[in-house]
Amino acid sequence: MAKRYYAGGALSTQMLKDAYAGLTQEAQGLQTRYLPAIQEQARTLDAGKARDGARRLKRLCSPASCCGRPN
């Protein structure tokens, strides 16, 4: 949708509604498929590992290091 919009294409209300409905349906399918695995992993989650992973991710995604561009 974004590519079409920025290419100068018209986006009707119906097109946007259809796109949203399609994405919502796809998301519901993914939830149905992956929810049991997510729930199982959440039951055995190690808070320390999650915290360490979040810290590593924060360092990797800091503004100074993001995409190799300085802030």
C-alpha cells in the first residue's frame, strides 16, 4: 500500500479496508498457529536471560550504532 501511495497511486477507502481485513485475517492465523509455542516458552522463561538479551539488543540498536550511522 505504501509503495502504491508514494508512487502517486490513488488509495480508496475500500482498498484500505480490504488491506486491513486481509492483514487482520493473516495475523489471526499466525496467532492460532504460534500461540501454543509462545505460551509454552513463556512458562519456562528465564527472567535473567530475557533481561540480558534485552540489554544486548539495546546496545545493538542504540542510535549511535544503528545502521552504522552516527546520531
